[in-house]
Amino acid sequence: MSKVTIWHNPRCSKSREALKLLQESNAEIEVFKYLDEEITKEDIKNLLKMIGAKPRDIMRTKEALYKELGLKDVDDDEKLIEAMVQHHKLIERPIVIKDNKAVIGRPPVKVLELL
């Protein structure tokens, strides 16, 4: 079985639940604690391609920071990507990647689609 990478926030119950599901499936897991790591525009763009999504689709639009930054009114994808690069907290979680495909684990059982 090929490796599965989870963009994980240990403080998030949905992220912990998705990780547990992956562990129970005996997948080879790489945990990427995205809040603590450097993320580039290219990382976000690659993730968007793997998910088949637009930037806003992987953003936490109910996050207070999203509102504070006025991102609701931003129509420029590059600016939304830059906001996620600068503020990782805006990235939806968990995201699971396998074989150049990715899903947002909401609900957590969605991560099993990749296995």
C-alpha cells in the first residue's frame, strides 16, 4: 500500500478522528502538522489540483481570521492562496493525500475514499 499523508492539526477533533481511521486501516501514514511547517504557494496549488478545487473550497470560511482579513470579498485566487500561505489556520483540515489525489476529511470517513 502506498503512503498516505495527512495535513493534521492535533487540536482538531475531526483531524484526530481521520488520523485514527487511517491508523485502523493499517495505512502507511505521514503526518504533516501543517500549522507548524512552511507551506508555499506551490504546495497549495498542488493540493488544489489533487483535490480538484478552487482556493476558497479548502478555506475555513467560518474562521474569525477569514472575516478579519475581509477574504469574503476577494475574488483573486492568488490572493486567497497567499492568505493561506501566510495564515495556515485558514486551511481546512484534515486533508489526506495519496497517489496525487487528495480529499478534505469532512466528514472524517471521506479519507477512506483514498484507500
